[in-house]
Amino acid sequence: MIQRTDNLFDFDDEADDLISEGALSHLARMHSAAVVGVEALPVEIEVNISPSGDDTFKPGIVGLPDTAVRESVDRVTTAIKNSSMFPPLDKRWLINLAPANLRKEGPSFDLPIALATLCATDQLDADALMDCMAVGELALSGNLRRVRGILPIALRAREMGVRRLFVPYENGEEAAVVEGLDVFPVSHLREVVDFLQGEISLPPLRVDLEELFEQHSHYPFDFEEVKGQESARRALEVAVAGGHNLLMMGSPGTGKSMIAKRIPSILPPMTLSEALEATKIHSIAGTLPAHQALVAQRAFRSPHHTVSDAGLLGGGTHPMPGEVSLAHHGVLFLDELPEFARNVLEVMRQPLEDGQVTISRAASSLTFPCRFMLVAAMNPCPCGYYGDPKQRCDCTPTQIQRYRARVSGPLLDRIDIQIDVPSVRYEELTSLQPGEPSAAIRERVLRARLIQQRRFADNPRVHSNSGMGTRELNAHCRLDAECHQMLRMAMDDMNLSARAYDRILKVARTLADLEEVEGIQANHLAEAIQYRSLDRQGHR
């Protein structure tokens, strides 16, 4: 939204003469937004034009701008000239970005600054920009370049009552998913001005959300391509059904990575709210492709083991989302888990519990959501062949213990399911019989998730069995005498922690949900205990 005003005071006759001669300033205001974390905050852009009286005066910009924002004056000046309009080079030109205590970053203010400047210099009618907002970086030619964070800005614009939003052409589909807002993708500054002056017509962009989800409902990988590995497939089904974290341990070539890549194909479809949350994060990080409206598929992120803690959790001088946030509502796959730096793995423990990561800096603190399913893979020893029936392992017990100790006990406690992935037998590998398709597994997962959805309908904090706290465990994971005795023996024999005890109960609850039975039975508990593979092998 924009408005332009002259100095509104009670003037005497001399002041009236000054106004008629253009000696007093013209002020134009336009609303925009700045992205902070995963949200956008309102920013009011004020452009004041007045006679300089000093040939050495240069345009200025205030309001806590960063370098990219300060340089916008030069981009806007040149873009206006190259668009056959006139920048106020011989005037005192001051730009203020309010509120002054909010740091403004990036080039997204170029377009609204240009429009407000044209309004303040009487080259654009202020009434044409009522109920409008504009975002975009200007090239020196006047062309518009795509910017980050368009979706949260569009959502903020709708909350502010904005009716029309102008965005760069490549950002159009992303902004158009926000209903109740007319989005106009434009490619040049002159195109915006001509449209606002009624010289050309531009239709608002519309997107079909149902069609978008349909287009992204098919995954390139399917579980029917996985040969053998029935125990691993079962564990993955349980993990997805309850939203549990999972660790696979096996020799090289057993198919751990192949299996992990197919996990999104059995996850429940994304809801619109989940897609909007994920899209905001990818938009802010700059990983959303041009002309893509939504992240409508579950993310699968697989960072290399050389990633830093800032790359995994997020950070930088101007904090950006890390891999854990880019995997929001999806899967974070950590292959070769012990090869990750110890400090990188340890800083991930709290986000796993909280579902969000907070990045603190001297001037501010930002929080990014990171509710994801952790899937990790590792070899059983440094050479990878400990326990393999065909390959000989040359590692000493000390080397094996040191290798496994790179993954701390507290982190393992946060992984509900730990399984061994054996080598595939020749008969299974050469079989022409396809495995069970992802669609069939997904159907069972959806039924189990529906049970959990009803169970936690009155608790917005818990979405699946993996998120249960002490109160939910006491209410939904009651055990009979036989199960209590079984679990007591497992705790003593395997020296399990209290957190591992909770994990076993959560997995047992999911197993009962997959069978669609009310209470946890002994077979559910026994299978859940078997999913503590490293505990049984004496990792501690």
C-alpha cells in the first residue's frame, strides 16, 4: 500500500508560493515486508524528495539497512533511467525503512523503493498503488530478478489487507498459492508502471492446489525395487507408521542407502499446512526452484559427513536454515553416521527432541522448525565387514569399540529403532518376483496414522506415537503383568536407559496400531525390544 503526501501544515502566503514553485518536499509511503526467520514482518518505505540546495548531496537510505539495501539506491536510480523515467538526481532524496530497529537485508526492497520514488516525483499516481505491495530486485536495465522469502511475504501481505502483490516473474507461482490475494508476476519495472497507469492489462496469476499435489504425488523410487531385506522393510514400515527415528547397520552393499531413498514413498501425503511450512523454509534458504509453487513432496535430505554444525543446524552471519530445517516434515538421512564430526551430531540432540532449532546471535535470536524423521546408516566396524558371513573382518575389538563410540549413547537413545541390515542372498537378488510396492505399505501406514490422529486429536503438540511424552505414555501404553516382566528383564540384561525404555513403549504402541488393536501385547513388546540392535550388542 502506498500514499504520497505533501507537507500538511497551515502555511502562510509565502509558503503557498513555495509549494507552487515546488520548493517543499514530497513524501511517498509504501508498505513492504522483511523476512525474519520463517516469518515476514511489515516494513514501511518512506521516500522524501525535496530541493537539495547543495549539488554535493547524495541520496541516502536509513533504517538499519545492510550493504545490499544501501546499494539499492544505485540500482534504483539506473533502473529508473533505463526505463525511460527520471530519477531525482538534482533533489534531496532520502529513503527511510521503518521500523528503524529491524535490520533490513537483501535486495527485495528495490522495486517498492522505485515505485515510491516515482510517486514522490509525480511520475506515478499514488491512488493507483492503494492496497498494493511490491517485492523484487532490480537489474540496472529495469528487469526484475527473483528473491528469497516470497511465500512468507505473500502470507503477511494477506494479513495486512493488501489486495495486489507485485513479484518477479520467476516468483509468481510461489506467491500465487496464497488465496485471497491477487498476485501479478512482472519482469520489468516499466511493466509495473504501465499497468498501474492503465496502459496495459495484466491478469492475476492463479494456481490449482489440487493439481499441484497430484503432480507431486508420484515418487521416482518404489519399494518393489528392493530385493529381499524383509526384516528391514518391516522395521521401516513401523518407523514411518509411528514417526520414529531409525538406524540401519550393515556391511557395504547391503542396500541401506537404496532403502532409505524409498522412505518418502510410504510417508503420508503432505497436507497444505505442511507444504506451506516446508515451502517457506526452502524459499528463505533459496533452494526453491524458479516457477515452483509448493514443496508438495516430503523432503529427503542427505548431507555429506563433512557438513559443519552450522550447515546441519543453520547459522551464518545472517542466520539461514540448515539441513535439519530443510528436512522439515520429511526425512534427514545421515549416511556413514560415525564419520560425522562428534560435535555436529551432539548439537542435533536437542532439535530432535524439540522439533525446532534456535540460532542465537548478539543482536537477535531466530527459530526455525525442524520436525523430521531421522534415518541413519553405519557400518558395523571401520572396515565394514564385522559379522559378515562372506567377508573377513580385520578390525580389532578396540578399533570396533572406538568406531562405534563416535556415536554417543545419548544420541542413540533418541533413535527409536536400531536394526541390522544383512547381505542380500543370491536367490533374492536374481529373483524376478518384485517386492511389495510402496502403495501397499503406505496404505497400512495411513491406517496406523489415522488411529494416532484420533488418539491425539485433543493434543496439538503430539502428531504421532514418537512425540508422546510421559503423560501420553501413561495413558496409552499400559502393560499387563507379562509385558512388565518381559520389559524388566530386557532393561536389566541390556542395561537400557530410561529414555530407551520410553522408546520401546512408543514402538510397541505403533506395532499395536499397525495391527489395529487397542492394547499393547507381548508380541508387540518383544518386537520393539528386538529393534534395540546396538543395545543388544553391548554398544555401551
